[in-house]
Amino acid sequence: MQSSNFKDFRQNFRAKLEKIFLTPADTFDNVTGKFPIGFFIYDTAKKEDFDKISADVFNAKAEFIGTKNIYSYKNDRYIIEWLRNYYDKKGERIAYLRMIGTDMQNNRGVFITNVLTENDFKKKLFTIITKKNIIEMCIYNTVRHTIQETWLNDRDQFLYPNDGWKTDTEFQSDCLTFTIFSNNIQSNLDTNHLIPFTESEVNAKEKFESNFLTDFIKGKIKSEKQDDGLFNQENKAKLASYSTNQALQFSEEATDVFDAGRELWRYYHSQKDINVNASLYDIREYFQGRNDKGRMNSKSTDETYTELIGNLRQKLNVLAQKITPKIYEYEFLKQ
């Protein structure tokens, strides 16, 4: 009913869908996936294109828990089409955006990193983040991760948004903040350009390899906007103003995230034998360690770290709750 892979099926099978109810897939024998299975009642005597229907939803105990709108997305464009507007293949790479699919079930394959696998390159499952597109890339990453995946929303599609986000600078900085403190950057693999603080803020003992992010936040990074028009001299003043970023302003919720993160970074930099350019991933690895299979442990024996990382995650959850209504308002997702 929703997947773009079945567009041709929906165009040919045009019986009128009268009723539908949904149940969790793992209520069936030998099914472990977390996705909805639908039961449909069609009137084959009536022909129409499927557009939208409200489905009844039942949980694993056969209890009615509400309704959910199911869309065909036949007149919609997907979020990847929006993102392509902001590809920058010539700019200096700050990081990679790893991406796959346009539906909720593929969100785990979407993340910010500074290293990719050979398969990622081979299948072109990425684009690069530069100083020109960092805001848009962070919006994409945040939209894909702010709303928790469930069995019920597993097939929901992310869409080409309306233009409301373009003038909502608070939404933009909220998404930047969310991404800064939820990415897969590893400084031992390549330069960490997303360090969210200056050396003095966290009492670093050495200078960072990159201060890109703090310079960007302070408006010190100039975006090289290209003017190909005929009136270069006439627009020179406007272009100069437009090409210089202003210092970013942050919401109270985003500021709380930065404050919580700063305390964590300071605690890390007070330790011995650290990596001065550490990312959040590196900090977690330092305190949590790895098991005999090489996987990072889920917990740490350091009580101070546990309290600091817990506080950061709590502040991130508050920020995510603030961002969520905007995702629907700007139509990245349908309700």
C-alpha cells in the first residue's frame, strides 16, 4: 500500500479498499520482524486508485489501540529528491552522510560518519557534508532519527518538505545540535571536524586538529556562494553580506544539550591518556570499553560518566520532542 516498489501493482489492481486493520507481524509463527501486517477487505466490483485510508490497529493481545492513516504517496516526492538539491561534490569534506532508503525501517542505515566501507562507496550510499550544506545534511539526519521507530510506523515514507523550514532558523539550529551530539564520528580514523567546543571550554591540554564547528557556530566560516548573473558589480554588496554566515542562535532546549555535553567533555579531558580530538563516540568508548568480542559495552563502571552521559541523553530527548512537531508541520512525514 505504501512502498514505491509496489507502485505498478497499485496502478493495475484498482479494486476499492473498503476496510483494513493492522497487527504486529511478530504475532505470527516464525516471524521476528517489527512491522505491520494488514488484513484487507476489497470491493472488486468498484474500481478506484488507492490514495489513503484510516486503518484500525490492534496490538499483540488483539486489543484495539487506535487508528493509523495509510498513504500511497502517489502524488508525493521523497526526501532524497529534496536532499539532492544540496549535494556539494566540489567542497572540502567535513564528514559523510551515510544514507539508504526513504522509509522508517531504513533509519539505522542513516548516520553521520567520517569513514565509509568499500560497499558504501561501491553502492554510492553516501554524500559529503561541506560548509555549504551542513545545515541541510543535519536536518536530514535529524528528521530520520528524532522519531522512534516502532512496528507501526515501520513503512512510513520520508517526503520532500514544504518551504517552511527555510525561514525557521531555530529549527535549523536545533537539528544541527541534535546531529552534533548523535553521530558516528571516530577521530582515530580521520579528522574530527565536529568538535562542539573550543579548547578553553573543556580545559583541553592541546590544540584541536579542527575548530571548524565552533567557527561555523560563531559565524566565522564564509560560504562561497557563486554568482553567475550579469550584474556582479551591482549586487556586490548584497553578495558579500549573503556569503558571510552570522553567528547561530540556539533555543533553550539546544543550549541545555550543549551545557550537558560540555560537562561530559570537560570530565573526559580531565582523564589521563586521552585523545584530545575525541568525538562523543570516542568518549563513550573510553569510559565503556569493549567486550571480548570487540563490541562496545553498554554501561560504564565510572559513576560520574554514567551520570553525565545520562544527563546528555535526557536533554537530547527533550530536544527531539521539541523538533518532532516541526517534522510534521514541514511535511517531512505525514500524520
